[in-house]
Amino acid sequence: MKLWVRSRNVQYISPLPLFAFILALVSLCTSPAEVFAADEAQQIILRQVRDQAKSLVSPKEPAGPSLLLADDAFFQLLAAQGEEAAARQSLNRISGWSKASELRLEAQQMAPLDREMLLFAEAKASARLSLAASDRRSAQAQIAQLIGKPSTTLYLAVMRRDNSSSQASHAEPPAPSNASSVSDLAVRLEKALLPQANELLGKIYQSYLFGGVSLTYLLWIEEEVYGTELQYHEILVQAEQESYAPEPVPRPAKK
């Protein structure tokens, strides 16, 4: 329902209902985005998921389907963790700007419309984080079910490069040669592009504070940085997938 204010036969939308709607949207979207306590989750690598899934298969049944499900579940969790991390970083940035805008608005150093835009951007980022967290919880429950654990068990998928003991404890085979290019790209993103993007975003925010650029441009750059961070996590998952050789599946015995 649109609320109209009439003055001299000219119609315009009152900003008060819009501002109230944005405040309500922020309160609804920011409350469910709880912080995932990664230190309370059990770390797990792909080899462990494969081994535990295989141990639940009857000797008379082929292990291939369970191994494929194990791989899918592990990489889905890894991808969900990356998506959640990128979404949380984006929300942290926008929430910081939103909190700073409260004082600036009180000091009449910013337009009320900018405050409304920041609240709306914060609500969107919070909703995006809530969806990512929901995907991560679903992926955790899928792994737990696959390896015969309660669905409430929390797991943290760990990559080979972050698990120094995996080589010694499980004697992982070396990564295939075709994984090197993707890994190199991930390293370049981590060491060069991501720091550059965050540095640029900080400079643009300072420019916005002094009236050099608009808030619309700042939020657009923030969305680009979020997209870069999300792409980085996707590349990490791809590099992890290519670093693992497929689990050998024994052929059925000939009759």
C-alpha cells in the first residue's frame, strides 16, 4: 500500500513509511545471522569422509556410490563455508559503515537518504549471510548423516593445504599436475588481488566521507569486492577438487 501526501495537486511518496520499512527489514534480517563457531566444530578432511562412508557399506555392496556421495558432501560443505565467509566479510564492512552513519546523521554530516540506503544494504547483506549459513548447516547435516553421526554434529571441512598432518596420517597421493594452474590462481588472488581490492575499497570509503564519490558508487565497489572474495573461495574449492585423485573403486568380480 502506497501512502501519498497531497500538496498543491502534486503527489509524492512520504519517506517516513519507507524508513520504517527499512528499519523493520534490518531487525528481521540481522537477528538470525549467528556467528558460526568454527573452533567448536570437528575438523574433517576428504579422506576421513571417504573412509567413514566406506566403512558403513556392506561388503556385499559396491562402495562406489557412497564414495561419490562422500566427495559431493565434502565439497558442498567446503563451498558453503567459503560463501558464508565472503558474505560475513561483506556484512561486517557494511555494518561498520552503517554504525558510523548514525553519528554522522546526528551531526548532520550526511543526507538522511544515505542513511536509508545503508540500512537497506545492511539488511540485504544480512539476509545473504543468513542464507549462506543455512546452506552450511544443511551441508554439515548431510556429512553427518553420510558417516553415521547425529545430524546436529558440526563439521568443518579442511583443505589439504590447511591440514599439515593429512600427508603424514593418511599418506595422500601427490596432487595431479593439472591442479597447479588453479592453485596458482588462488595464490595470486590471495596475495595480490584481494589486498588490492580491500585497499581500494578503504580509499573509496574515505573519498565518500569527504564528498568525493557517491554512496551508490561505494556500495557498487563493495559488491564487486564481495564478488571477488566469493570467486576466490570458489577457486579454492576447485583447486581442492583437482588436488585429489578419484578414489579407486574395485571392479566387481567376474562370475
